[in-house]
Amino acid sequence: MDKKKVKLQVHHKIVPSISGLYSGDYLRVLMEYIDNSIDSADMHYYNMGSNSYRIPIEINVKIEGNNSKNGVIIIEDNCKGMNGEELERVVHKIGNSNKKAQGWTNGQFGFGVYSFMAVCNKLSITSKIKHDNIPLNIVIDKKLFEQDRDIEIDIHNANININKYGTRITLSKFEKDIWKEIAAEAIKCEVEKHFELILGRKNLKITVQDRKSILKKALICKPYDYKQYAGDNLEDTINKLMIESGKKHKKIETIILERPVS
């Protein structure tokens, strides 16, 4: 693919309003993009029986730069990546995510890709699938959505080199007040709370690397260790639900869950 222009499914003036749902919360915005990486890993590599991924999944969050002008946050994974059709769907079908029918995914509504507008002004998505030599790229600038005429977003070949397949999200041009709040420890804590149960899966590693770290040592996100407290372990798996309906004539219906709850 050399270049393809994509029109939004909804009027572009609505998009900044959607991003307002995130109300300047950069942690919540970052969780959206990490969520997408986990969804990709779940869809293609997760084995529910062993509660593990078939390949080592790595999701890395990097904070680079010194101020709001040159500062960036990069979320990079080694999951399947996206082809041109999938990238087009991400940009085009706002509020109509194909995740809705998939019980194993976290994202539901298809708004998350535009959540960056709540904290910064520019988003870049670079993605490469296993059998493609050239990665694809999308750049979305918040200023585009301020103009009166309809806008088109370009999907084009990336001019950077990605040796492995996967997806790289780059957020830049941050609001000054937001940039001052950004810290690796805060991101690590939020990841550990937001993805507490998922972090316990085998073959998953999520790291956060801070621009201020002298040794440039990445922080590793870990699941909460409940075993540190004394007590008995209680474990159970729910495979079906029994629903009772009707006041006069009781009727019990059994629903088999697509994804058991543990």
C-alpha cells in the first residue's frame, strides 16, 4: 500500500467531544492503548486452559523528551499487528468496533483510538503484520478536527524500520499541565490496578520506562501478591448461569457462558 485516504463514519466535529469523556486523565488514555495490545494478544495467542500466551507477549511504555513540546509516550507491542484493512477500520468505524461480539476482548465501543485528544494533540500508529515487509502508518492531528470541511486520514507506508511485527502507538504534543503529571511510577501503578487479573497470565510482560531514569531501567508491572497474607485460597469457576423468571409459573433457564468466570 502506497497511500489510502480514509473518511470518518461520523462527522469529524463530534470526535473531540467524544475524547472529552476522558477529561484530561492521561492514565485512563494510556490504558485504552495498552488495552488494545492485550486484546490483540488475547485474540491471537491466548490459551484459556493454561491461562497463558503461546508466545512471549511484551508491551512496553516509554516516556521520552524533556517538555511538552518534544515529549512523547510510546506504547509498543509484539502482537499480531494490523494490515491496511484493519487500520482503516480503526480510524473509520467510530463507535462500531468489531470487538463488540468478542467476549474475550476488553475494548467495546471503538472510541479509544481518539482518546489521545484529551491529553495531547498528535497520534501516530505504526503497525506491521508478520508476512509484510513494510509497516503501515497513520498520523492523526487534533487540529484537523477544527476545520469546517470534511477531513480524510491517510494510511501510508511508514518511513521507519520495524524489525518485528506488532504495533507502535506514539502520543506527542502534550498539553503543558498534563506533561507535568506524567510519571513512570504512576503509570505502573495504574497498569497493575487496571489489569490486575491479566498480569497473572504466563508469557505476558508489561514494562514502563521513564525519561528521568538515569539507568534507563524499565519498571516491570506485576500482579498483586495475595499469597503474602495468611488464609485459605478459595477458587471456583462458573461455567453457566441459572436464571429464574415468572411470578406465577416459575421458569428456570440455563445460560452457558462463552467465557467461564474464575
